Amino acid sequence: ASVRFARERKVPFFGICLGMQMACIEAARNTAGIENASSTEFGETSEPVVGLMTEWLRGNELEKRHNAGDLGGTMRLGAYPAALRAGSKVSEVYGGALEISERHRHRYEVNTAYKDRLEKHGLKFSGMSPDGVLPEIVEYENHPWFIGVQYHPELKSRPFEPHPLFASFIKAAAAQSRLV
């Protein structure tokens, strides 16, 4: 409900990890009309907009896991690159960069099978893994500041040197508060 409120009322929104996943589920349910959109983390679903990572590369070897199997070692951990969409809000926040590297810590991912449907209804995938397989960042272009990231920018933030996403979000929230 809070994601929908932020989207509809143009309130700045910053979703980190599960927050990005919830933004995708909210978009699927309330803009793309996918009533049963959910995450497999919450239970079985006929519309798995978010699901458990089942395949990933460790070095040059493909590893696979199943929902019922041992989840040990199934997290995506560490720094990974992301390709940013030129002209996106997030590229602007990163000073016009088209590639970044950020730290991850998660075992659920947004299902790219829903990407085209979500983009058709306004939620843009403005950051993807360089191979185009893993969603890293989503945003609404027609919103003052609505960004969801799969990674954890707080891991690169310091008290007197905040991550650019935090600084930009706080600036947007302060500007919005003056309008209320």
C-alpha cells in the first residue's frame, strides 16, 4: 500500500532490495492488471513477479538450486556491475554514468518474464546486469523521484559521505515537503 501511495501521490520513493521487489509487485497488480502478482518468498503464486534465484555463475560454472533444496550458498553476495539506461533518473543521480558497481545481498530476484509488461505500464527497468539478464534498478519516468534498486547502497554510504542515491532521495523528499 505504501508503494502505491508513493506512486499515485508523487511522493519520493526509494526501495532497496525487497523495496524494489515490492515496487514491481505493486506495478504488476495495480498498473499491469496482474491481480495475483506476488513473490515466491511469501508462498506459492501463479504469478511469480519475484522468485528465488535458481541459477547463477560461480566463476565459470553454472550452479543450480531448487526451492525445496538446501538454500546454503544461494545468496547473490558482493559487488556486481550494472548497465544504466542513458537519460534515466538513476543515471543522472550517478552523474551521467552508464555503468556502476554495487554490492548485493539477496536470494530473490525480479522475474524478467514480466519486464515488458511492466515497462508497457510505465515502470522502467533503468539498470540491468551487463548481460541484460538481471534487473538491478526500476523507476518511473513520470514521477519526481521513484527508484527501486536490487542492491544495497547503504553498504557504500558513510555519515559524512552519503551514497548518491541517499543524497538525491533526501533532496527530493525535502523539495516535496515544501509543496505540502
